[in-house]
Amino acid sequence: MRLLPLLLANLMGAALSAQSIAFTFDDGPGASAIHFTPRQRNEAILGHLKAAGLHSILFLTLQKGTPDRLALVRAWGEAGHGIGNHTVTHPHFHKTSLKAYQDEVLACDALIRTLPGYTKRFRFTYLKEGDTAAKRDGFRIFLAAQGYLSAPVSVDASDWYYNSRLEEALEKKPGLDLDPWRKAYLNHLWDRARYYDGLSQALLGRSARHVILLHPNLVNALFLGDAIRMF
């Protein structure tokens, strides 16, 4: 089985003692064309990763995608990044039966298995493993039978919120000064990393090898390079 390529960046500074963090991405290229087209946004994110010499993994879902979504996802695999499973329609496991959720994974697998970078890693939608012990345990058995490993997250950020607010602002004022948005977004990521590393220290007595969840959206097309340099 192809090993998950980890995108690792050193965390600098005494305020945060974790030794590494992996940048991972959920959902896949969206259809928004604000400021950048979907293709330009995709190319910008891949460019930031290439410039830093780093590899990542994209957990794909097919909801709300651009018509050439799989072609844009293929570019991730061709650039050496992993392509993982995130279901087809992004259902909430708490509101979905075990069988229906398993079917979502199988349907997504059928779509991604021919893509370069295909990796048998699964990320739970909304990071929820089921609302009952029976669903949780049943799905773990299912994943193991399919040869899949789960892809947990240790740093949960709100890049989706910053992205939404930035797109709203750019719709009203296309020539908006982006520097205050860049600073606010970087401060948010750093704050989230510090918070979750504090939990790691409290629970484990050490810094975990952190994994952050981001999305291939406009805010990362613009500022991912800055985030990588910050960490």
C-alpha cells in the first residue's frame, strides 16, 4: 500500500513546542470563481506546496464541485500528493446509517482508485466517527476489511470561515487590500496550533506530530505559502 506522504514543516519559536505539522486538505476544488478561477486557485495551492518542496494529501468529496473537478484533483496526484477518500456527498455520520455511510466510502473509492496518488486513507466528514458505539465499531471493522486507514486531525482550523468572509468582501470590492486578511488568517492558524498543542501537552505530556485540516479554497490559494513559512 502506498504510504501517506506527510507534509512536514518545522514549528519555530518558544511559544509552540511541537516539532512538526502536516498540512492536509479536505473536499477538493470548489466552483467559486471569485478573484481566481477554480483552475487558478488549484494551481496556486499546488505552486505553494512545490515552492516549499512539500507533499500533502487531498481527501476528496464530489459535492459542490467544479465540472472539471476530477481533472483538477488529478493534478494533485501528478504533482506527487496523495488522494484520499472523504465520501461522495459529505453526509454527517451522526445522521446517516452505517450501511449508507459505508456505501458513500465505496462510491468515492470507485471514483478515485484510478487517479495518480490514490491512497487508502479515509477522513471522517465533520470529523465525527458515529453517534453510537455500534456505528463507530462497525465502521472501524469495515475500514479494516477494505484495507483503509483513518486520517485523524489534531489541529482543526476555520479556514472555511475566513474564506467565506474574504469572498464576500471581494465581491463587494474586487480591489480590496488583502494584507489585513493575510495577517488575520495567519494569526488564526497560529492561535489554533497553539491551542491544540496545549491540549496535546496536557493529555500526552508532549507535543503530538500534528495534522492540520485545511481546504483548497481562495484563502489558501492566496496565503498558504505564508502559512508554511510561518510554521
